Amino acid sequence: MSEPTSRPNRGYGRWTPFWFLAPAVLTLFIIGIYPTIFALVTSFRRYNIARPREGFPFVGFENYASVLSDSTFWASLFLTAKFYVTVLPIEIVLGLMIALLLHKPGMGFLKSLARVTLVVPLATTYAVVGLIGRLIFNGDFGVANWFLDVLGIGGIDWLGSQSGAFAAIAIMDIWQWTPFCALIFLAGLSMVPGEIEEAARLETSSKLSLLRFVQLPYLMPGLTALLILRSADVLKLFDMVFVMTRGGPGSATDLVSIYIQRIGFRVFDLGTASAQAILLLIITILLSRLYIRVLYKEVN
């Protein structure tokens, strides 16, 4: 009896999968993990790059104490919270309405077309959205004032007034991220079993009851992920606001990320800026845990 032939060696070792993963892990470390560790270490030092001769001594929690007593930082954080509670509910409601509209029976072609179209704002970078916003809300030739003139309403100095600038950045954020909410909710609606949804439609003609008792449980995981992702996005929002208003006029759009950038790269106090960034990271983590505990447990 001939002995069984061994499996041919194709050159794959036990470490081969790790070599395939290495580029992704290295990239994640370079652009994600290392900057976070650097910011954490820097937050405990007096790190002013404008005065390198003084060195970068360890100061413990001095930077954090300075941040906690900084009224401008808390004003920027409050403004960011105001922006958050302004744009996120609108994006969720509009996204849900779009998703429910596309989920109706007989919307197959429009649903496929909408999925492609809704990706366009998401594929646009924040800086480009800011440039588009500057053109739309320009006081002299912007489309926004032209539209108001057509309606018989006088033009608004969008980027030159405090309320106008805040509304402008909110509108651009809603334009960019409402499609994302719609796609998340549309994916959740596609998970509803067809026979259950059809039976519910026969039992009741109330769309609100259908949404609450049949569709909503399948939307909760997506809503939880949506709140977590958008919370992180809003708290670190910088590019679009910086391009449109640079935090002005005055402090009307001085979100916390704009203020951190100013402390770090205009005042050159990287120690304090790092402490502010770490506190912002802690707030983001706490919000994420809150959303998971309150919302996600309902679908377990």
C-alpha cells in the first residue's frame, strides 16, 4: 500500500495571514493609535512649541485644571452641544422620512437610484462642503439669497451675522449627513421580515403603529450606531466650519474643535490643547456608552 502523499507546500506559513493584516494594522497605528497616545502624554506636559528652550516638563494635571477653569472652552463646548441638538434630530427625522418613502412597495427602481444618489454628499469631503457653503451663502451672489429674493424675502447676511453663520453651517451639515441617516434606516427597514410587515399592513392602516410596533425594533441597532458615529463627527467637526467661517463672526461658530485648533496651532500650547482633546474623547466615549445602554438593550 502506497503511503498517502503529503499536501503540497504552497509557500504559506503560519505567519502569512499576519503579513496580510500588517499594512492595515500599521496604518491604523500611525493615524489613530499613535496620535492618541501622543496627545495623552502631551496633556501631562507643559508643551509649548514656541518656547522649546524651556523644555517640556511633566506638570501632572495642571493642563486639565487649566481647561476646567477656562470659560471660553466651556462656551465652545456648549455651542457644540447646541449645534449637536440642532442638526441631529433634523437629520434623523428627514432621514427616516426618506427611508420610509423609499421602502414603500413598488419603489424598487427609485430605491436603487436613490441609494446611488444619496452617496454623493457622503463622498464629498468636509473642506469641499465648506467651499460649497461659502458660495451658496455668499451675501452678494449666493444661491440662498437669490432664492429668498424669488420668494419676496430680503437677503440675509449669512456669513456676516451670528445667527446667519450658525444657521449656514447647520444647513450644510444637514445636507451632507441626512443621506447617511436615510441609508442607515433603509438598511434597517430591509431587515424587517416581509411576511410580518405585510400582515401588519393588513391588520392596521396606521403608518405610525406600523413604524412603532413592527419597524422600529429593527431600526434601533442602526439608530444606535448612527447616534454614536454622528456624536463623534459633530464633536470633532472642524474642516467645514473652518473653511466657511473660521469660527466667526465673533464666536458664533467657534465650535470646540475650532477652539482646540486655535490653542494648539496659534497659541502653540499643545499641552493644553491635548488636554482639551482628551476631555473631548472622554465625552464622546461616555455618550457612546449612554446610547448603547439606553437604546441597544431594547433589541437584545
